[in-house]
Amino acid sequence: MKEADLNQIGVPEVYEVLDATALGRRLGFKRATVLAYLSRRNFRHIPRPNRQLAMGPIWYEKSVREWEAKREDQAGGR
């Protein structure tokens, strides 16, 4: 992801931005797996992207952390 692209979309300073590759690394998937889930609109294994740009989807680190915490709570409650 290019710095110039991020400057154009107005990402808040406190937010770290993840692309499909970084999200895949974070969740233990390959980039292709993240993109396959995204194209099938299968959001059981990945969070919904915060923005959909021409260069691809992006996720905010904070929203990914919240999604992971929610998922852990649901798994613990089973």
C-alpha cells in the first residue's frame, strides 16, 4: 500500500491500515485466501473491510482487534 494512496482517503492518524496481505499474515492466511473469502462475501473467517478502494480493500487495525476479541468471546461462550 502506498503512502500517497493513504493520504488521499483521509485515514485517521491513530489507525494502522492493513491490506489483504497484512490481514492474511495477521490471521494466519495467505493473501489469496483472504481475497477468496472477500469475493465470496464469507465473513466468518475474516472481518469486513473498513473501506473498499480501487487498489483493494483495507482494514483498520483497531477494527481487526475488536473483531478478534468478539470472535474469541463467541468461541469461549460455546
